[in-house]
Amino acid sequence: MDPATIPDPFPAFSNPLAIDPSTLTFGVEQPLDIWQLLTSDALVGADRIQASPHFLDPLGFGGVFLKSSSATQETIRTTTNANERSTLGGSIEGVPASDPTPEGVSVRGGEALSEVQSLVRDLSSRVTSALSPLSSRWLDCCLKLFWTQFIPTFPVMHPYTFDIRTASAPLLLNMIAIGSLSLSGPENRAKGVALWRLVHKSVAGSWDQLIEIKGPYDPCKGVQLVLTALLGQVFATMSKTAMTYQGLIFRWCEVANIPQSLLAGDVVPQVSDDASWRKWAALEATKRIILGHCVTDGTISALFGVSPAARYTLHPVLLASDDQSFLASTLASCIAVLPRSQPTTLSSFVGALLSAGQLPLIPPSPLNIQTALECLNALISDWDKSNGCAIGLTPATSLAKGLARLFPLIKAYPVALARWHAVSIYSAETFWRLDSATPFQESPFARRALLHAVALRVMADQLPIATSTFPDFTLPVSFFRGAMTLTKLPPSIGPSDNQPQLNLDLPIDWEELGLSGFVVEDTPGAMSAHKRFVLLGGNLSSRGALITYHDVQPFTAILSVFGRVWPASETCAAAIDEVLW
């Protein structure tokens, strides 16, 4: 059979929203030297947040470590020779500082600046012949990789109306830092981390100034601040860097009045010319930034076992338009597919999920579905963190129904489906503690969780390796949840002596399974094999062999591959191995 005719079992995994790099102009008509742009202090807010090269000069970057394309090799060679005494490895603490800063450059005071200076000098002092300067070519490469590798997995920015001349300096540097994750080698990772740390320190100390910046088409001020924080949060979470803006981001959205600004204007603007297209794209990107914060916050809460920073449905957040219209590369192609329907708010959609009413039609975007799922996860977390004692908890039965009603919409998006399985495992574990006197491993809750873990294992086992070049950052967290569930539960669950084996090679009808294993229910007379397993117990088998905790190998394999881009995945894989061996 021709390989081209074989159907792809995971089309959304292996064929993300493609962006042609040749169509990216960044708002300029000719090739742009990114570092020359930074050096000119032309970027918005560069002087306020001290993220320009004039800020980097006293830290040892401006004249040495960061060079434009025209930099001479002699300067680079002199720099690397002067630093041959240092190595890239080791911890930052205790590394000698670099040579004195250039004459004529003033050193700004303050504790925050001192910390930044120490961090960057430490990195600069370790520059060896194996670590080339941050050239404009490297910066441009990382920026292109950000658009072609990261944005298709997390479309919160509009690539075809992005103007680099109106982007703030910290936003641009965070984009470059994320793009650097696609490059192999520890030196590239070190460069990305150094840029991210500069932005993190600068934004933390100057957010009150950065929040006043408003782009030419932004619906309100503060959009670039929350976008910068969102990208920094993704980078920090998945690169094993603990400093994030988790709680502050939603506060900044409130201070800038972003959610209300989206509702105050024309929520369905007419798109007829270039200016109106750019205005619509900026409005749509702002909605996606807020939704993206919800997804990222849920990922952080799952990875670190903390409560979500906010209850997302408390804010009047609009759902995003469909991805096809948002990522249309031209004005004409956008107009051809742009829907004219009135947008739905996130709270109304989640409210419909939790009730018995009809679900409103929403644009086909996985970001909408993922955000709704994180809303359910936050409500489940309220039960978990309060041990069911908080006031105003959503009934557990309603949450279980919400997960079940979301499945028909989410099954078309494999990345979101993986997260749905992970949230379902979390739900089963949480509701068991609050509503069952039976030991977990003998309960229907555990058997329901095990089915979701096995479903995640199948996804990990069949995931195309090509997709791992830049995976969605939520995937490692979902797979880690499935792996840890398999390691905790025995191969036979419940009173299985007289029970037949359940063949997991057969597809699971999740809609038929309903609420079984989420809430305590009576055993019906007629039921499917999977429902019988959840309610009565049994043995699980696949390909003629019993499922055991050793079946986590597909998880560790794919998480190790993911670690080439997201270092936190390597930590997850190591944690699984530690539990097993």
C-alpha cells in the first residue's frame, strides 16, 4: 500500500496548523537585522523596562555577547579567548564575575538590577569557543522557529499582521527565548534562559510602566504585558524554571480592564480592508491571550499540584474565533472564511456544560475546548483542595456530567483529548476521597481512572515521532498523569477471580460509559464490557497480555523525546523511572 494513502490515526498531532515562513514579513519590506533594531532603542518600552542593549551593556552583553551580522570574527575570537578559563557547566552560584564593564556606561542600582547583573555576568563569564555570540542570524532563526514551531501548537498571536517595529522589547525577547528551544545543544538553551531571565526580572520590576503600552490596533492597554507574561510563563514552566507570573497575570488583566474592553466595542467587527483586518486580528489575539492564560494556569496547577490561580468563569471572557479564519494568511482568505456569528462567553458555555440544557454552538478551535476543560478542572480542584468543605462547590454529579458532555466536542482534538483523560483521572481520584469508603484500588473510581490511563498510553504509543519536534506544552503533563496512574494501580482491579479479561484493543465508548466511576451508581442489568469492568472489576489485557505497571514504557519514551524541547518532560520521565525502579 502507498504510505500516502494510509490514514493518519492522529491527524491533529502530526499536521498542526502550518505557517509558511516565507509569508512572515514582521511588518517590514526588507530583511531586518533584529539586533540592529534592538540597538537603536526603537522598540516600544525598551527605555522603560531596561531591556534594550543599553541595559545589557553594563552586564557584559552589549559589546561582546550580542553582535549584529556585521560583527567581525576578530572581536568574537578575542572574546572567546578571554573567557576560555570558564565552562558552561555547573551551577550559577559561585562563578566569578566577568571583566569590568565598558567605560562610559552607567550601572543602574537597585536590588533587582543587581540580581540581573549577576545572572548575566555569570553566563557571560562562561562563554567558551563552543558558545558563539548571540548574532542577528541566531535571533532571526529563533524568531522564525517561534512562529513556525510554537504558534501552530498554541495560536495566541497573529503571524500575518505582527509588526516587529511596534512590539515591546521584552515581548520580542520572550518570543526568541521560546524559539531557541527548537535548537539543539546546551549553549542554545543557555542563551534562551538568559534572555528569559532578563525579561522576567525587568517585567517584575516595571510592570506598572509596561501596562500603559498600547499597540496601534490593540483594543486596550496592557495587551503586550499580559502576552509577554504568558509566553514567559510557558517557557518557565516547561523549562524547569520555577519563577512564573501565575497569580499576577489575571490581576494585570483586571488592572488593564482587558476583559471588559473586549465587550465594550464591536465584538463582531466588519473586516473589509487592511486596517479593519489588523484591528480584528488584534481583538481576536487578545481573546486568545486570556484563554491561553487559563490553559497555562491549569497546566501549572496539574504539574505542580497547586490550586489554579483564578476561577476563570468569573470574568466575561469571550471565546475565540475558529483557527482557520484567525490563521488566514491574507485579507481575502480571512474574509472568505470569517464567521459572522455572535461570540459566546466562556461562562455561558461552561454553565451549559454543567446543566442539562442545549450546548451553544461555538467556533471550532481547540483553544476554546481546552479552556472550558480547564474551567471544569478548576471547579474539581475546589473539591480537592477544600476536602469538599468549601461553600458554593459545584455538585460533583454536575462536574461529571460536564466532562461527559464535553467529550463529543473534544474527541476531534487529540491534544485536548489527552488533557481530558488527565482531568478525568483527577476527577476520579478526587471524588473517591469524598464519596467512598472503599479502598481506592478496589473502587470503581480507580477502575475508571485506569481506563483513562490506558487510553493515554495508547496515544503515547502511537504518537508520530515527527510531532515531538515541538509538542504542545500540555502533552507532557497529560502523559505524566497517565503514567503515574498506571504505576499506582495493580494489573487486576477488584474481585476479579470470576471476571473475564477486558480486551483493551477494543475501542472504549466513553459516551456509553457516562458517569460510571465518577459517581456511585447502581449496577444496571445490561451493560458494555468496559462499564462492567468499571462497576464490577476484572483484568485488563492488550494484545493477549495482561496490563501491568510496566506498561508505562511508552510514556517514559515519549517524555524523554519531549525533553529535547521542554526540559520539564525529562524531569517527569525521571520521576516515573524512580517510582518503578
